[in-house]
Amino acid sequence: LLYTIKFEAEMNIPCKSKIVSTLAPTSKFQPTKSVIMLSKSGDDVDFHITSAKSPNSKTPYSISSRNIVSIHSKLMSEGKMSLTFKSPPQLMMISEANPKHLGILLNSIKDPSSFLKMNINPSQKLNAITKPKADVKSMTITSLKQYPPITGVGFPKTLNHLNITGMNYRHVDTRICALNQLHTLDLSSNKLKKLPKRLWEMQNLFSLNVSKNDISDLPEDIVPHHRLCQTLKHCNLSHNKLDEYPYFLRFCSSLVELYLSGNKINLVPNHLRECSKTLRILHLENCNLKNLPSCLSEFTLNDLKLSENPFPKPLRNVNELYKERCHTIPAPSLQELCVKSLIRHGITVSSEIVPQHLMNYIKSIQYCKGCFKMVLQSSMVYYYPVDLKSLARSFSRHEHAPVMTGFVCSKKCFTRVSEGKNVVPASLFFHQKNP
């Protein structure tokens, strides 16, 4: 707490201070919140300091050039300065002070007459004990005048909510990434093109809104242990310039709300199933989607928006399938061969023995809807209509009914599926096996 002492001073400088004896140096003491007081006394400048530990006492210092041994002011722009005195023989380390106030202190030491000639604002006087300032929890910035300067105190470390909107903001201030108590961050309606990787290291952020920007690229080297992947619950990336489903979302298993409308995403992968137990709101309007991920049948959504997407007509018979979708089956990849080998030998899959990229591939494996055997690249894809009432309580209307992607391993299986014979239920069909 900051204490203001009833003392006829002309100016006070709130800060943190650490005072160490130069005769017996020690590092046991921690910086304490203090107030430095400068006052006029005839032709001299009085210098006193009081701390929160002893608010009713003040220690006087002479700031004449004969009493000050050394001054270190290289970090003054960061609110830091240190003074070494002859009497008393002490080293005073000042931090978290206003750089402008430290500049006045430094000028007063070099030239006391500069302070004596100043017209001090009455509001800077210490005439009575004042209440401690409350920690700042929320901040909204809509103009440059409200933005914290690069040099100085910066953003309050106690912030829980920060809104910086409508400012043509082009780069994310890295100082924001150091706010460990921040819960919600709103950077919407700016001109951001990318997000810094440090953003994924924030410890307590659970709501991120970067909608209505120009973001076209997101970091691809994000891994599950990044803190944001574990805490993020509300993510709004709508109305940007993304042409792919954000890679980092596959690791966000706690998502409750996801907004991706107004992008150029034409495919939502089945990695979305990682948050099937928590996701309740999903907006995918105007995303150039041609089909929905099959894992969507595992969700219980409260709100689903899919309008303005070019969904194709479902394929009803095997001839249409072969005419529209069948193509030359490619040679199996090394990843396919690895997965088949793991299954054939009954090896339990874990991140300790299997590389992360192969683990991601295993999670994306599909199964034939006719026989429930694993299908990899050597499969055929078809579309089937979706009943939105079974997916969400509330959903948007659109001209063409959305379709999901189905996988079959042979013409025989597709015939069985189209005739409704031995069709595996969706909840079981799309459940991933444990190899």
C-alpha cells in the first residue's frame, strides 16, 4: 500500500525502494513501496523518504553534490535509479517510479535551483493521509491518448480484462504477453496481420477476440504444452483472411465457443473432436465450406451457424460416387505404413514412443462406414445429408442442406451404406480406436 504522510512537501514520487548499508552490504531485504518527498527549504532542497513498513517516520538525506558518491540513471526510462550517499552511508535503489519524476529528482541533484524555480502543482503536495489506490482490473483503449507510453509504467500488471479496439492496431504490443493475470483480451476491429508466438505462453488467458482484422497467418509450431492451449475457452477469429483451419486449435481441448465465420476456410478437420465434450457454440458462416467434419456428429451444440457455404448435393448411388469422386488410388505413404505396422503388432500408442506429427495423423484416421475398417488414403469419399436438429438446439437457415463427409473402402461397402444395411451408428463410427 502507498502511504502519503502528513508532511508539508512540494512534490512526492511513489516508487519502490531498497536501502542497503554500504558498510555491511546484504541482499536479504526486498524492495518496499515508498514515497520520496522533495520540498523547498529556503535556498535548499529537502529530500525525505518514507516506506510502507514505517509510514510514520521519514529519513532525511542531503542531496548536495558533496554527499552523493554516485548516481546510476541508465535505466531511468524504466523507472529505475540508484543513489549512493556518504551520510548516512547507504545505497538507495529506486524502482517502479515515474520516469518524469525521476528526471526532476536528477535535475534537482545536479542543479537545486532548477527545482526551486519550479511551480509545483498543488495536487502533488502531501497535505494529508490518502487512501491506497485500488488495483486496476479492466482497461479499454480506443485512442492513442489512452495508450500507455512505451517508456514508463506501461500496462498495469493487475489487469484482468484488456480491450484495444478500433485503433488501426498493426502489431500486438509484446508487453501485453507479460500480463500474467489477464483473463480476456479483445483486439478486434484493428489491422493485425499476425499474432506473436508469445501470446500462446500467457498463463491465464481464457478469452481471445481478434475478429475483424487482416490475420492471414498463425504460428504453426504450437504444441500442446503451450499454456494458452490448455486455458483457452472462447476464441473469436471471425472476419479475417485465414485460408486454413488454425493449426493450434487441435490442441485446445477446453474450447466452449469458437467463431470462424467470414474466413476462407474450405475444410474443418476432424481434429475438432478434441473439444467435443466442451464446445457449445460453433460459427462457420460464409467460410467456403463444402462439407462438415464427420466428428461433428459427436457434439451437443447450443448454437451452430453454417449459412452462406457452398454445400454440394449428396451423392445417392454408387454410379454417382464413381463418376464424381473416385480417382486413382495413390501409393501408401510412410505414415500409413507406420500406422498399419503399429496396429498389426498390437503396439500401444503414446507420445513417449511415437513422434507428435504421427500422433496427429493417427487422430485424423477415418473408418469405413460400411465395415468399420480403417481407411487411409486408399479410400473413396462421399457426401451425405445432415439433420441439423440432431447437432444443435439452435442453427442458422440456409438454402442448401449441409452435408458431411463419409468414407468407404470399396464399392460393395458404399452399396451397403446407400441401402442402409449394417450401417455403423455415427456415435460409434466416428469414435477413434486406440491402436
